[in-house]
Amino acid sequence: MAGNPLMDAVNSVSLVKQIAIGLILGILVGWTAPEIGNGVGLLGTLFVGALKAVAPILVFVLVMSAVAQHRKGSEAHIKPIILLYLIGTFSAAFIAVIASMAFPTHIVLASAGDVSTAPPSGIVSVLKTLLLNLVANPISAIANANYIGILAWALVLGAALRHHGSDTTRQVAADLADTVSTVVKWVIKFAPLGIFGLVASTVAETGFSALASYAKLLAVLLGCMLFIALVVNPLIVWTQIRRNPYPLTLMCLRESGITAFFTRSSAANIPVNMALAKKLNLHEDTYSISIPLGATINMAGAAITITVLTMAAAHTLGIHVDFLTALLLSLMATIGACGASGVAGGSLLLIPMACSLFGISDDVAMQVVAVGFIIGVIQDSAETALNSSTDVLFTAAADLGRQKQQ
């Protein structure tokens, strides 16, 4: 049977090239025809919605199936990856401190009238939320994309199924995991259209003028994120694989980071990272757990955002920050970023907690949060790209490093 010529032509072009074409067309449409740009934004909304809808189910069935099928001797080796996540996040916060000291930024504080969500009151509040998420109702966890709860229940049910389920039941779980993975592949095929819609609507709505007044702040934020992505992360990867880390680093940035930049959602990018991990021939028992876990605790971009904006607030108010205090800020940003990724508003709502370290009032801190929302169209996109691409990068580094040692 002859194939569809149009589909054959589309499939002959790699997905990354298709996304690049969608990106360029989105910028052109949003810039030259804002009305059309706003209209095609529906394509982006549908794409992100589909990814967010399938991701919790994907994580739940993959982890449950992997644990149910687990055999002695085929360990998941999650501990080294978690260690890389923590090292990467702290390194990001520390680099952000150094950059903020080298390039002190004065910001014009914005009204906080649009910031309606209350930030967490401190680290204890953040950790309490994390623990409560761990024991959330499983149906509620899937419905609300609470990945800590989803992972916990998937691990428990998978372990129970491994010990008490029949071979037929375990096979059903494996077939269900394969089925959901196929659905994910179908959704990802629409990435070029989704990126086109997201870019066109973003350019049409915001343009570029709103970001001009915060250019220096954005430059420090993006500079830190690029330094982590292109210098620090490759160094960390090299310690694991002992060879040129850039082919792997650039592949993760290209195939995971680009999609995450435009979806602005680590959760929505989980299916993309899962597909990339499979393409890299990583151990499924490992990546089925480490990637959704990374979407929750691996937050280098968030640590940079918290640190840079807090340091900018301190500089704006004339507060001197000594090195030891800055080091403490790095630690606080690391813990906060790891523990509060599920809090509505993401990293920006942790800024008041970090500002409290310098005695900055909540009123001023929330004005800094408002500045964060103004530059969020770039800041949040870059932050998510760094966070999400690093999930699969560190998973690959640890897994490939382990394979090399065997």
C-alpha cells in the first residue's frame, strides 16, 4: 500500500528541524500579524494541554510497570543521579551569587498587585508541603500532577504487584506502559505545530518592548543559565563518562531544552525526556524514576532565579552582602528550589523567603516577584529549558558512566 506523500515528506524531516521551522514561522506570524498570532495560540495551548494530560499517567504506569517487572541484579541506581541533581542545583545558585556580585543590578520595583498567590513562609513550610504531597491520595496526585505523590504510589503499587501479582497481571502492566508510551509519541509528533502556536501568541501578546527596561537583570539571569548549561553541566557530565561531554550536552539541549523553553513546563516535558532517554538506550528502570523525580527536585534554573532576583533586591536597597551570607543564600535557594517546585507560581514565589535572609520586608519582596512576572516570558522559559534538559542529561551521564565501568 502506497504511503501518504504529504506524511512521507513530513517524516523525512527530523523533528528538531520541524520545530525550528515552527519557531521561525511563529516569530514571523506573531510579529507581522498579531491578530493571527493570537488565533493560532490555540495550537500551543492544545499541545501543552495534551503533554500535561498524558505525563502523570505515563509516569505512573511506567514506574509501576518497571518496579513490577524488576529482577534482582537490575538495580535502578537512582542515588548517583540524585547526587548529581543536588550538586548541579547548588552549583547554579553559587554561580548566580558570584555573577550578582560581579554585575550588581539595580531594578525598578514593580507593583505587586497582580501577584495573588501567597508565597511559602519558610523552608519548614516548603518541606511540609513536600511531605504532604508524598502521602496525597493517588487519584488526586494524578489529577493535580503531583509527581512526588505519583512516584510514591507507583513505587508502592509496583512493589506489591511484583510480590503478589500473577505473571499475567505484570504483563498487563507492561502492555499498558507500552501503550501509553505510544500515545506520547503521537503527541510529540505535533510539537512543531504546538511550538508555532506558542511562539506566535507570545510574540503577538508581549512583543519585545516590555523586556527592555529589565535588560541588565535578564542578561545576568540568562548569562548564569548559559554558563551552567555550557560550562558547569558539561564538567559534571565529564566526571561521570570521562569523555567529551558536549555531544551529549548539546543533544539534550536541542531535543529537550528547545521544547521545554516554549512549553514552559517541566511536567509537560517529561514525555519528551522519556522519549530521549529511550533513544539514548538508557536503563528504563532508571530513567522512568529519575526523570519525573528530576522534574520535581532538579531545579538549577529555579535556584538561579531565586538567587539573582534576591541579590538584585539587596543591591537596590543598598544592603551589603558578605560572602558567607551569600553562601547561605545559595544553600537556601537550593533547598527551596528542590522542595517547592510544586508550589503554584514556581521559583518566583520563593523570593520572599530568600529575601527574609537580608531582613527585606514582604512588601518589597513581593514587588520583586512582580518584576519576575514581567520578565517571565523569557526568564521562565530559559529556567524550564535548563531544568528539564538537565534531568535527562544527568540521568544519561550517570547511566552511561555506570555502563562504562561494567
